[in-house]
Amino acid sequence: MPTGRSHHPPRARGKRFAVLDPATGEAFDEAPDQQPDELDAVVDRAHAAWLGWRADPVARTMALLAAADADVERIADRLFWAAFRNCGQVCMAVKRVYAPARLHSEVVEALARRAKSVVVGPGLEAGSELGPVNNAPHLARVERCTAQALADGARAVAGGHRLDRPGYFFAPTILADVPPDSPVVVAEQFGPVLPVLPYGSLDEAVERTNGTGFGLGGSVWRTDLDRAEAVADRLECGTAWINHHAELSLAQPFAGIKDSGVGVAGGPWGLYGNLRPFVVHRPDEAGR
């Protein structure tokens, strides 16, 4: 912490350093020719940014089609918008889809048709259905994430590139043939890019959905609600939806597990998290 007197050793002037924002990888702050106490202040600001990023429950939710007889066309619109609402920039948005191998191509094509037909434009422009990515550093991050997936062998069935127009617009992207260890699967794209992965058995699907460090939410899609709930019980996440996604009530707790944030929002659980316990110990008798 900065103090009135610094005990740091003298530092050669003319050197520069940068602290990277953990959320974007971009330079958070740069300190040219700083004195030791000023450097402490920069580190303190970077540390605060890191704590804020760690406490924000960003990532990561997934959708699991848990039956090979699912009606793909019936659920495709809901599944698409569960992933692409607000251009995918929602903490609880679907970030990856697991589909039975027999239905994988059908799911990919259904989502790709919607990605190709959706109208992308400024939010105040009549007819726009999907807006831009929030800022330039994040747009660059979405581009890098997509480019890495394509380099890993993925196929862009829709989109896969930045749109050639002013603003931070990225084409709604559906990826197939994505390696399971690609960053777009195991990390956090937080944008309009959705990988669709096939699975052979339900046990395999559950293992893969639980196989990351994230655990904010997930959804299970199948006609048999009892079996869907049995699958949902096996998901390692804070919230599991059945046949819908990202719907919340202010009365219910919303929280993640693993690396998907700390604390709870909603209901009495969220209230308690903002209270500070205070205990007074009083003896039974005066002077005791």
C-alpha cells in the first residue's frame, strides 16, 4: 500500500511497465517513469480490477439436448436466443451446446439458419435484432477466440468474422467440428459465437459439460421432464433450467460454483450477503 515513506530501492528512470486487465488481456494501466509509491497505486488499481473480475459471475453456461428424439425445430428459436440475446454478452447466456450425435447436424443447421437471417445493426435502428459487441478490446477478443477455433479445425457454418461496417459488429457465428479443448469450448467467449458439439452417450455429455472450471448455469432439453430433471441434477452449476434458459425470479438465489463467481444474488440469500454479523456477549449477572 502507498505510504508517506517508501522503502523500495531506487529504480532506474525511463523504464515502463504495463498491467494487463484479466478480463480482456489488454493493458489496464501503464506507468512511465513512476516513483515507487506511484507504482504501488497502479498495482492497487490493477488488484481492484482483478478482484472485481473474479467476483463477477461471468461464465459459463451450456445447453444439453438430452434425448435423440428431441424436436429440434420446436426448440431452435429458444435455444438460439438463449445464446445470442444481447449479442451473447450475458453472464447466463448459453456458451456451448451439446447435441446427440444423431441430431448434431440438424441442430447445427437449425441454429445456422437463424444466425444467417437475424438482422444485425445499431440498437436504435428500426428492424435491428442483434447489436454490437460492447467495445473494441472485447471485439478483438471475440475475433481471436473465433480465429483460434477455426485454426484448431472448427468450421463456421454461419458467420465467423467481423462485419465490414463501422462499429463493433461481429457476425452471429455457429461453429461445428470444434475440438473439445478449443478455447471457445473451455474458456469464455462472451460474444455472438456458439460451438455445437456432438456426444455419443448421456454419461459422456454430462462429463464434458462438467469438465471445465466454470459452473454458472446450464439447461437440459428433452420431452420427458422427469428424465430431464434427473440429468439436471447431475450438472455442476448454480442453476439448471429444463426446456428453457436464463429465466430468473428475484425471489430465488442466483449463484455460480467453481470459477463462476462468488456470493449469491436474489432472495434472502442475496440480502444476507450484504449484511455484517455483529455479536455482543453479555454475562448473565452484572460483574460476572
